[in-house]
Amino acid sequence: MIAVDTNILIYAHRKDNPFQEKARNWLEKIIQTEDSCGIPYHCIIEFHDVRIAALCLENGVSVLYSADRDFTRFPRLKVINPLIE
């Protein structure tokens, strides 16, 4: 069993990150060798977002501060990017 820190998932997902290609290639390789189901990295990232949103909503969080626009898929969770005005 392995664990991958969120920053590796972010690097693999963000096209503007200079480590995107390297992180994506590494993550795909790890997933293929460690997971017999062969789950693609983008599914893991989606699952991670769903998990964060569910945890927020379950614990009464109504506003999430994030620079990740993907959270706008969850209409019950208001997303505010504190890095833009």
C-alpha cells in the first residue's frame, strides 16, 4: 500500500505547474504498479475533490477557500479563491 501527498496530485493536475508532466508520469506509473485496478490519475484527483467536498459539507462547512476551480462542481459548497480579488 502506498500514500501520495496532495501536492503530487496537484502537480499532476495543474497544466501551469512546471512539474506537471513529471508528476503525471510518475503518478501513472505508481498507479499501474500498485493498483491492480489500474485507476487513472484523473479519477483519483476527482475522488479526492469529492472526498474533500463531502467532508466539508458533512461537518457544516459552507465556504471553502481554494484556488482549485474544480470545487465549483459542488453547488452546496461556496468556493472562494482568496488569491484573486
